[in-house]
Amino acid sequence: MRTFYLLPLLCVVLLASCSKDNETPPIKLSAKGAAVWPGQDSTITITGRSAPFTATASTPGIAEVNLENDKLTLKALKNGRTTITITDAAGATISLPFEGLGLGATIWAYTLNDTPADAIVATSDAAFSATLKAEAIAAIKPVYRIEFTDDTRMRYQERTQTATETGEGTYTYAGMVLTLLFNGKTVLQTVEPLNYYRIKFMLDETAKYQALYPDKGITQVISIRYMRRVINPG
């Protein structure tokens, strides 16, 4: 008699367990997507019922995919979009959109409420370092605009209240290094994104200031331009 009465209870327990399993997705991700700059990476945690997992990118060359246990690390190699497909041992899959952020087709400019510029200065004289830092910052024009028309051409502009200087040329962007070629000059800058909307363009001017002040023990002068992405340029 006990067995007769226990069967319905057992069925209820099994049904509840099956229902719970059906409600639980086989793979879960700690993020719905990832967007990072070339040279940076993003780590996603994977959870699921059927480890181990595999991960592949639909478009090669945009993202470097590294998977270690339940940690998926995605490194942006260049700008562009791809889809990362994660598969578990049972064959279940989930898709993760990935975007390598780039400078192509973007415009960056100062805004009135942002810090326009800064400088990193190192010399053997602390007092002179403070003076030189102020000089380096003052040398950066207060209104600055740079336009990247696409991935093969670069349009460069600087505007002041009294004049407009315009140069056009090309650029390359690899890792976090931006190389500008315009008006017969080549300029290398290090790019440090702060977020999707703000960025730092850092120019090494150590040699320039060492030539100006050869006896001041200058070891580093980095000029920094803080800029903001212009979403709807006028």
C-alpha cells in the first residue's frame, strides 16, 4: 500500500524537477554583449549545466577569443562587429554580440564643460616641473576638433576664435597607437578611451621640450587632449 501511495508523490517530485530544469537556460552569460577598444579586452563569465564550453567568433580578425573554464576573454583586434557563439557539451548554444570600437567615421571635439587638456611632466627640478606643466598645457589650443571620415582617410581640423587651421591626410590605428600623417608631418599619439563617449589623445613631446630646455633634466613631457565623441555633428 505504501508503494501505491508513494508513486503519485514521486511523479510530482520528478515533474517539478523536470519543470525547473526546463525553465533554467542551459547556458547563462554575465553580460548581454561586449564593446571594447582595440588593445583592450572584456571578460564574460559562463554558467550552465553542461560544461565544458567552446566559443568561436563568426567573423575572424575582429575579436581574439580565449576560453578558460568558465571565463571567456574577448580582446578587440580592430573595429567591427561579430557574434561570439558559446556551445556547451550537450550542444546547446548562446550568442553574444561583440563590437570592436574604432575611430572610423567618428568626430571628436572639446566641450565647454570638459577638462580641455592636461600634461604629464617629469624633470629633476620640482619647481620647474610645475612651470613646465603649465607651459605645456597652455600650448594646447583651447578648441580642437578631429574628424575620422573612414578607415583610410583622416580629416583633421583645429579651430580658434581668430583663425581656422585645416589639414587632411591619412591615419592608422593599431592597438592603442594612432598615427596621423597630415601636412607633411607624421604624429604618433597614444589613445586611452575613458568610456564610449570620452577619450584621451596623448602626444609625447619630450624631445621638443628637451631641446628648448637642455639643462633642466627633462625626462618626460606628455601633452593630453581630452575629447568627447560628437554624436550629431552640425
